[in-house]
Amino acid sequence: MHIMEGFLPHPWWEIWFALSAPAVAYGLWRMNALVKERRETLPLLAVAGAFIFVLSSLKLPSVTGSCSHPTGTGMAAIFFGPWIASVMATIVLLYQAIFLAHGGLTTLGANVFSMGIAGPIIGYAAYKGVMRLGINPYIAVFLAASLADISTYLVTSLQLALAIPAAVGGSFASFRAFAAIFALTQVPLAIVEGVVTALIFKYIAELRGDVLLELNVLSKGALNKLMEARG
């Protein structure tokens, strides 16, 4: 849900930059530590980053000044946590703003906050919460990816509503209008993203389950159950 260049007025674009910067800085520190300690995770980092780039580039027309698309950040949050996912999203959003005219530089802070911070936090919390209940990991991944997507669009709706309040009803009325329009395209996209993410997770678990164990994404017991189910 990239907000286009110049669409957020002062002081909103500055506020979102100020809120996003500390999270991205912390994510950079976490990513640097991860790469130094576990070089074997580099291919998985690359896959997660590419997944965000490809999915978030598939834009569909939606709310004026924005668009609908999958985000891909749920998978990165599951594998590496929300803070490293925020760095990946920032890199992708910056590239898209400069080279694809998708999003913008003045709205980068807002787009990072919605897609790179809020979405991954919700997705990561959902995955960990569902896994504690002992539910099948694939269901946990599906819910995490879907909720990361949906929460991104809700935060984008809030950002637009705060910046562009309705003449009658103010920001609350604007939020309801933006969220309702987004939902027409975003809810189906979130469901599809959840399914695709679960399938990719299944492939990675079967191919490199050892890396998921090291990252504490899966317990040994959960991984063994998945391998047994595979037959």
C-alpha cells in the first residue's frame, strides 16, 4: 500500500519518518549481528527480500493516492523478526520509489511504517501466538502472512485519514471510507498471500529445516512432525 509521492502534507510525512527511523536503525543493527553470527542465513535473507520486492511490485489501482498489493513482509518477519523485516522493506520501498515510481521519497517514512513495521510486528506476533497453541505451523504461517498484509492496509488507511480528514466526520469518517475501498482488493490479496507464503515455507522447511531450527522459527518437535507428515 504505497502512498504516492507528495500525497502526505506537512507535518504528516515528517512524523512518519520520525517514527520509522528508530525501528529501521535497530533492524540494521540486528541484521548486521545476524549476518556476522550466522552466515548460512544469507541465502534465506536474499529469498525473503526478493519475496517482498516481487509481491509488493504487483500493484492494483485502489484508493486515490495509493494502491493495493501483497506485501511479502510476513515471511521475513517469521524468519528474522519484525525489525530485520523493516530493513528489507525499507530497501525495497526505496528502490521502488526511485526506479519504479512506486511510492515516493517524501512518503517513504509512512510506507515503511505501514508495510515495514506495523505489518511485520502483527505478522510476527500472530505466528508466535499460534505456534504456542500447538497448531500446525502452516496454518500459523498463513495467518501471519495474511494478517501482516491486512494490518498494513489498515495502517495506510489510518495514515491517509489523519492527513485528509473528511469535511463531515473528520478522520474517523475518512478511515472508514479508505478502509472500505481498500478491502475490496486487499482482503482477497491477503488470503492469496497467506497461501503462497505457507507453500514457500513448506518448501524451505523441507529443504533447509536446519536453518529454521537455528533461527528458532521451528522447534525440533514441530519440524519432526512436518517431516513425518511429509511421509
